[in-house]
Amino acid sequence: MADRRQSLLDAALKLVEEGGLDAVTIAALTERSGMSNGSIYHHFGSRAGVFAQLYADSYGRCVAAMRPALDSRAAGDAVRDLALRYLDWVTENPSRARFLYAAPDHADPAVKQAEFAPVLAWFLSRMESGEMRAVPPWALEPVVMGPAHESVRRFLLGVFDLAEAREIIADAVWAVLKP
């Protein structure tokens, strides 16, 4: 059952990669995956359900790649490492990253919040201890990770080399939080 779901998600991701969100239709999914439209509706309920699950899966993988950075090291080292892990994940998973940036309205806020909870808890504890500047939780993604997000957007458009700038980007992310 899980393999069938993953096969459908892989097919959807490939379709997005080839033709954008509009390329993902139930007909295209059945053709690409070799499964019936009944299987798609059974597993996901709708095209929007496919997108919601693909978003949750991709976001979960992204957060999982960053989470090991959040350990007991000095806050600056951990934050820089988190930014570098994010940039590396994007470089290794451009199709998933492109989907995350193209389809934010398909994110289930509850799923996203649950996935991000350990990261948020780590940041809040470090802010509370004074190891980093206190910023409101809503600011972590747009303000703190802003330099990384803008660099990733440009990378995904093919006009920016993340490998060349990754250390500078990690420094910029830490600069926002440095006490």
C-alpha cells in the first residue's frame, strides 16, 4: 500500500518537474503510474490530495535533513549548519524544492506545524537562554531564513550558484540571530 502511494507521488513529482503543476492531472497520473484513477482517488481523494501529500512528504524530507544540525553545539555553529543542510538538501532535491516553492497553498498547516515543532522548540530554547536574538516564531522562515530562501529561488531559476555562496548564506542567516 505504501509503495503504491509513493509510486503515485513519484509520478506526480515527475509530472511537476516536466510541466509544472498544471501537468498533474488524474489522467496523466494514471498514464504515468500505470494505476487506475480509482487507486488515485482511493489513496488521495483528489488531485488536491495528491498535492497535499506530495507537499507534506517533501517538506518532511527537507526538515529531516536539517534536524541533525540542531544539537548542543554553540548556537552559531548549529544555525550555520542548519542553513548549510537546507541548501544542500535543495541542491540534492531540486524537483522537491521547486515543488515546495511552487505549491505553498497545498501545505496543510497542521502537518507543517507538527513537522517543524522540534525545530521551533530548539530555536525557542536557544532564544530563551540568550544564545541568540529573540525573534517571534513567525519570523523564523521569512526573516531568519530569508537569505537562504531568496538564494534558493534564484538557484531554482538557474541564475545563481548555491555551491559558490553557501558559506556566505549561512553567515547571513546567523547574522540575523546573533545576539
